[in-house]
Amino acid sequence: MIKEVLVVEGKMDVAAIDKAVEADCLITEGFNLKKQALKNIEEAYRKRGIIILTDPDSAGERIRAFLAKRFPEAKHAFVPVEEATANDDIGIEQAGPEAIRKALEKVHTLSFEPSNEFSSSDLIRAGLSGGSDAVRRRARAGAALGLGFANARTFLKRLNHYGITRDEFEQAVAQLDKEDK
């Protein structure tokens, strides 16, 4: 049983999570976030902590950003886009149990005192920005590091806000290079 309460977007997300792990879930019902839903999330945040596990799409990212501002010590888990895509749809409900378990093993807490460990130069040198293959490499690096898919600017922000170490970054990039050969 996961101690924290998972915050997801819909009922079908809960069904997918139930197949993967034993956890309590709260539903945002998309970006509607009614007063009662926010009250329930706030209570869970205070009593047990929450893990935000929204869909890896633009709507899910907007919900995540809104909740992260409101609940700054919330934890974050990301299912990679390719592991959350099926039937021409993207979402946690499309992810398999193994993908959900992997995402929950790589939970991060957002730090509002970010490091300056990484710069855009690091992304360029690693082939994660500026190149023709950067989107694919960034998606794979995001999956390896538990940061999810993001554009270069958001990826850099996540590297510096989620406590990723230089060693973790270098290992992920080395693995990408090895797989690409």
C-alpha cells in the first residue's frame, strides 16, 4: 500500500492504478477541480501527502502545474508518453501496470529552491536540445530519470527542480548513446 494518496484525472485512471498497485486515489475530473475535489486533495496532502500522477499531455501538465503551486511539497510521478499511449489516446488509463509501477518507483519532490546544476548547454551537448533527434532523446532521458516528456525548457527546469544529480544525468545520457549505437 502506497502511503501517499495518488491524484489522477479520472475514474479510468483509478482503474489502471488498481491493476498496478494498492493505493488510494483522488480524482480531479480534468481541470474542473471543483471545490470538494480541492478540499479532498488538501486534506490528503496534510494527512498523508500526495503524489501527482496526471496524464502526459498538455492538459495533464497544466493540472500538475496548478496543483504543484497549491501543494508545493507534493510528490510527482511521470508515465512516459510512449507507455501511456494506446488506441489513439494518451493517459494514465492507457498505461500498463508495469509502466505505472516504474513511474511510482521514480517519484520526485519539486524543490522551490532549485539548483543551477544544469544549463541549456548541457542539453545541447547531450543531444537533448537543438538537434533533429532531440525530442526522441529527451523523451527517453525523461523516462529514464522519471521526469516524463517535456520540451527542452521544461526538461531543464525539471532537472534543476527535482534533485537530479549530475551522475544520474550522465548515466542516462550514456545509456542513450549506447542504445543509439
